Amino acid sequence: MRTASEIPNSRRFVLDNIRLHGSSTSAAGLSFDEDGLALARLMVADGRISGIEPGGGTAVTDAVDGGGGIVLPTFVDCHTHLDKGHIWPRKPNPDGTFAGALSSVGEDRIGRWSAEDVARRMDFGIRCAYAHGTSSIRTHLDSIAPQEAISWPVFSEMRSRWKGRVDLQAVSLVGIDTVRDEAAFEGLAQTVASHGGVLGAVTYMVPDLDALLDRVFTTATRLGLELDFHADETDDVSAVSLNRIASAALRHGFDNRILVGHCCSLARQPDGQVLETLDLVAEAGLSVVSLPMCNMYLQDRRNDGTTPRWRGVTLLHEMAARGINVAVASDNTRDSFYAYGDLDMLEVYREATRILHFDHPVGDWPAAVGRNAARALGLADRGLLEAGGPADFVIFEGRRFTELLSRPESGRVVIRGGSAIETQLPRYSELDDLMKG
């Protein structure tokens, strides 16, 4: 038998001796163990999955041997900031705080974010994600004037360039206070709509938050736009904009998709208040994404020689128990908000497992970087491996989650349309000229 590194270029082969997770396949007849893994055989024909059946049966002539490794669908990264990515060498965060990040990124945006600069850094990030096995990305775009006139056309060009390899979505990112300027917000909403984007904002506890949310929801309804919010990225227990967003969705009878990110302060609030908010979120049908790596980096950072006391993540276990669709994602990458990262969703899942305890049992948590994230973005054909679906998946060496999540899996094999792709990562030196003063 051939090994996974010898996938033929014919886009037609049998991949035997693999393990599939129950959260990522609807195939019948598989027998799952305590971690939700099942031995399986996967058939590929003409770039699509032609069948999935239990493994361990009669050997198939000339099949590809997966070595018992876990196979996952290509990843869905539902909350990123491609426009900020990789500015760290020229604009680091001076103290690692949220305030330091805001200030540094604002200065860099004003001084450096030309169309060429944004395009090159964005393309670099997408190439990293693609090589790691990601097929869908939603990015937030700083849309404070005049940046929206630069970044949205760049995004549209990038979406066309990557069509068929990476599904790209974009969200406007402005502070909720900017919505007070009705004419300016209408102009931004029209820009978002013209580029096929998602309407978004960062919410915080301004006195007129409910009125501003009403304007956002009314505008999104009129233009047929989805919504995506940054909410409560703080340890302040008085930050309850997630509650307000859910209430607004119910008040407006909003029936399009809504994704809310961060929601950090929820983990600091009294239990009764938490339960009330979770009930509203469930009733409103919101999806929630936690950003464990970035929020561990920023939240409760102390520059007084003391150790942080909390993890900065939201209550995903409680949400999932109520049927709320939850996901985790990369967030920022090598910028002032997060000095690290490579848009590798295996890393995100590995760190989320450790930080949020996505284990013992594993349950359906792998869906947080697959099916759930795809559902939040309205991508029906992502996050699942099933007969008739695209042959887009990643073959790992790890046979158990304790193996998969213990190494970087740099030898993973990424299959797109039934063929193995080149997984060589771009060199950081490509961007050196952009980092000069």
C-alpha cells in the first residue's frame, strides 16, 4: 500500500486505515470509540468523496494507507483580522495590553495601510492558512474612514484571486459609537453590501447602545446583510453587550445569521445574570466564537509583576449545553493584538482544548473548527466529510487526540479537490521591505 504522502494526482483513490470523528461525518455504519473516532475507508473520485465505509475489512488493491491517522475536514476560521496581520516587526505592542494594541494598530493603519501593503500582508496570511489546511476564512476589516475605501476593494480582489481554494468573507469593523453618524454609517453599509460583505461593529457600554444597535439591525434588515459583532472583550462585569445584542435580535425579529465574538466578561458575571443572557442568546439563535489564544494574551495582563488570574475565554460549555452554536478561531496574527500565531487551525484547536478543556470527553468539540464554524458562516458544504461532498480534508499522523494535539503535525497532508497541495509555508522575509521605517 502507498502512504498518505503518495496520494496520486488522478483525483481518484481509496484512502484506507484512517480515523474519522463523529462530529465531522454523517456516514452510516461506523463504530465510534470513547473519543468519537472510528476506523474508516474513504473513496475519492473526480475530486469528490464517492463513499465512506467502515475500515478494517478486506484490503483494497493499491489503496493509500493512512497509517491509522485522524482525518478532518478542511478547517473553517470564522474570525480573523487579515488586514492587521504581520505588522508586529514594525509596530509591536509596547506593553502587551489592549490599550497598547489599539494605539499601535491605529498609528500603523494611518501611516502605512496602503492598498499594496494590505494586499501583500493579507495574501501572505491566506497562503499560511491554505497550507495548514483551511478552506474558509472570515476576516474583519478596519473600516474607519478613509481606510474602508482602501481595504474593501483589496479584499474583493483577494476573494477573486483565491476563489476555489479559500472561501473568503469580510466584516466591517468600527466602534459602535461611529453608528451615531447616520449618514456615514449608511455609506459604510452600502460599501459592505456592494462588496458582498457582512455588517459589523465593536460594541461597548455606551449610554445609547440599544438605540445604536437598533440602527445596525434596521440597516442590516433593509440591505439583507448578516451581522457580526465584537462584544465584551474585557473583564469588566458591567459589560453586557452580548445580552443587548441578543435582545435587539429578538426585538427586531432578525432572521439572518449573527455571529458574536469574544464575550469575555460573561465568564466574570454572577451566575443568575449569566443564565439570563445565555437563554436570550439561545432564543435569538446567535452563534458565538471564542478566540482563546488572543484573549489569553490580552486579558488580565499585568505589568506590576503579578500573574494573570483568569483565562479570558467565554462560557462555551454552558452555551453548547443550551444548543448555542459555538466555535473557536484564530483572531489576530503577529500584530499588536497578538504577537504570535500562523492561522493554523490545528494550533487553535490544540490550544482551545487546553485552555477551555475540550476533552475528557472530546465530545463534539472538533466541530468548533469545522462544522459549527461553517454553520456560523452559512457554508453548507464545509466541516463535514460525506459521500458526494468535496474531497477537501487533512490527513494527520496522530491516531488519537493525545497524539494529534501533542505535536505541530508539520507533516500533515492537505487534500483539496482530491489532490494533495503544496504545504510549504511562505517565508517571513517576503515582507521585510514592508517592515522598514
